[in-house]
Amino acid sequence: MGRLDGKVAIITGATSGIGEASTELFAKEGAKVVFAGRRADRGEPIEKRLRGQGLDVTFVATDVCKLEDLENLVKKTLDTYGKIDILFNNAGLSGYQLFLDTPREKADAILNTNYRSMYRLCRLVAPVMIEQGTGGKIINTSSIGGMVGAPTLVAYCGSKGAVRLFTKALAKELGEYGIRVNSLHPGGTDTEMVADMPGFSKDSAPNSIGRPAQPIEMAYGALFLASDESSYMTGGELLLDGGS
């Protein structure tokens, strides 16, 4: 306990799955967490539940594809807590469809959610971290799909590959300010995103461990990247894929 004492974190894509698990874990480790998602009907009960446990969390309804929502998220965080130490860009969108059958609008939504939103939010948060003068940690959720290709996931893999290289390039630029930037690469995880994946099973997976991950297992990876335990890691990739 206490690995994030005194820190303020923003987590996107946090009304389910990895983001929700990370919100709770970060708060239990001492962080004040502003967590974001589109669905207020999911976010508000999560806020109430975690505040009932004595955890300092604040939900901000956010569509990460809208710049004005991202600006509001940053403003609300600074108005509430006065600083930003950790940014966990976790919002994501997938879809399983052959490349030639995928409508342009669907591909655009995947690219906008998975990559462009991260670029924009980093552009808003990095100057805040620089001005604070105390460094910071940025974690971008990529995927095993950002390292290998997969049929029916062309737009998704492309977006996650972009996140991987964006993270490395950003780490090169922000290192002089004490800001570390790393990517988290989940394998198949039992979340809403993969529930409709062809062949997905909650009980087995084609990896060395033989099962999909639980969101909390990814959250612990994010916690490592957000904490000082990863102090010598930047531009890196934390691959948690069960040996896929």
C-alpha cells in the first residue's frame, strides 16, 4: 500500500475493464484519481462505490474523441486537485471485421479513440507536467495487437502500433523534464472489448498460461509503470500476454 501516495492520476476508459480496475487499485495505493468514460450511468456508481470505501476518486464524463471533453477533463482535474502526476491513456475501441468489409466510419472511430485521443490528451497534459517541474508518468495502453498483426483487426492493430511508436518518440522528447512515457501491451483480457471476439472463451486462451487475463492483472502492470519502481524505464513496452 502507498505506492502512489500524494499523486494525482487521470485514467481514461475507466468505466469498465482495465480502466475501472486501475482506478480502484491506484486509489488504494494512495493516489487521487480522476477517472473518465463516456457512460455516466457506469461512472457515477463506480465513484459512489469507491468513495464509500474511503477512496479519493472523481468521475468526469468524457468522450475522448471530443477535444472539448479532453480539455474539460484536464481542467476539472486541476480545479479539483491542483496538479497532474500520472496520465493513464487507456480508452480503447475494437471491432472484428475483415478489412475490405469494414466501413470507413467504423475504422475512423477506432483510430480516433485508440490513437488520436491519446495524442491530444498528452498534448494537453505534458505542458502541465513540465510547468510543475516535478516530472511525471504517462502510460499509453497499446496491445499485443500493436506488436503483431491479426486478421479482422486491421484498424485496431494499426492504431495500437501507432500508440507503440508514439510512446517511444514522446519519451525521447519528454525525458529531459523527468517525464517517463511507457506503453502497456495487454494480451487477451476478459473485458467488454473482447466479449464478442470470435472464439473468445473465459476459460481458455491460446497462450502459455491457457486462460485470458483478468483486468486487475493489467492494472498491476499499469501500477508498476505509474510508480517509482519503474524509475529507469521510459519508451518501454510492458507486454502482459500470457506468453502468446
